[in-house]
Amino acid sequence: MTGFGAVQIDTENYTLQIEIKTLNSKFLDTNFKIPHTFSDKEIEVKNLIGKVLERGKVNLYMSFTDKLNAKDRMIVNRNLVAQYYQDLCETALQVGASTENLLPLALALPQAYIVAPATAGTEENWKLISEALQQALTQCDEFRIREGKVLYQIFVDSLQIITQQLQKIEQKDPERVQHQRQRLLQHLQEFTHNENFDRNRFEQELIYYVEKLDINEEKVRLRSHLQYFMDTLDEAVSNGKRLGFIAQEMGREINTIGSKANDAQIQQWVVVMKEELEKIKEQLNNII
């Protein structure tokens, strides 16, 4: 499910920026960039993401600057400079030169200075970051909840349309059955006047034909699946996978009704149900 959350804090002591973006995914797929001074916190960050967002492709960007100790510093390489100075003094004495002002010369020699990196992240700073991260995750989750409300209405609308088509089929079915009965009676009269008429075989084929055209069980199961889908949708916990399974069962019943009904009008209503079911399946990819 798509989502977005961002936190920016700028004080005299530090600057913090956190941005989270999520996209649809069947599993939790995290990709984050955090300051190298807090690289030991990567597992904790991943656990925080999974606890709040549960599923989705998550991209996290985090930037933290400690203004009190923000930059790398140049410091004197004391051991090397001391060796330079000692060598210069010994050389000066050997050649009879003055040993005054040799320190500036030693400080100008190669590698007289080294870079002292900024100090590693402190637990105090990490506490500030983790609190901000939790805030950004909450924002992202609230974004997804708002999107979920829109998806909920899409599901409800599609379920209502499928239910309406099912009601039409239920109302039409007795007429369809009566029509099929009349056709069978007509064929029966034709067959019974045939001198080669085999009554046992006819009865077997008649039973097969009636069972093949009967859609009562499919109608009952489809209505049950529609109610189960709605009940599951209203539960407080995430049930994306279960909704997917229910949608599959709904599809089986709709397809069977279409193939067994042998009625042009019912076929049209079945097409409408299939269209709405496809809308449901497309949006189920957004449900965790």
C-alpha cells in the first residue's frame, strides 16, 4: 500500500531529516539509508518498520547532523612531527646550522596532519532519531489508513454490484428453469414417439442434464462468499491474504454460474460480476 511520512527537525544542536515512502508489495521489502555513525542500528530500524508497516516496499532516507561535532577535524600527527623535528635538529647540529624555527618546518612536511573523524553517534542522539522515526512511521501508516478508507468504499461498491447481479439471477432462475423444463418435455414427446427410444438411457441423460444446469448451490455459495468477504473486510486486523482467497472462491462460483446457466441474460449479468471482481482483485494488491 502506498504511503508517505516525513519529519524534519532543525535546532541549535542538531539537524534531522527522515522521509519514508511505501509502495505495494506482497512482502516487507525494506531499503533504507541511515547515517554511517548509526550503522549498528540497522536491525533495530528494520524491526521498527516491520512492526508498524507490516508489508510493502519501504524506502527510508535518514540524515542527521550533530552541529556540536559535525565536521571532521584536522589534528597534528604528533608522533610523526616529533620525529621530523628530532631529525631536523640532529641534521642542523651535524652541519652546524641553527636549530631555531625548525618546528614550523616540521609541521610543513608530508602527513604532518591527520583527519580526526566526527565522533560516533551517541545513544542520546539515537533516542532523538528513534522518536522521530516512530513519528514518521506513524504518519506513513496514517496515510495508508486514509487510502484504505478509499479502498474500502471501492470494495463495498463492487460487492454491492455483484450482489445486485446475483439478485437478478436469482429472480431470473425460476423462469430459466421453467424454460428448460418445457424444452425437455418437448424433447421427451419427440423421443417417446421414436420406435428406438431407450427409456433408461433417456432418464440417465435427463438426470445429467438437469444437474448440469442447476445453479442453486453456486448461488448459495456465492452469496455466502460475498458476506464472508464483507465480514473479513470489517475486521480490525489485516486480512489481505484471506480476502484474496475469498475472491478466488467468488470467481469460481461466478464462472460456474455463467457456464451452467445456458441463458443469454444471465450471461450478461455474469460479465458484470466478473468485471467488478477484477476491480476487487486489482485493489487487493494494496491490502496488507
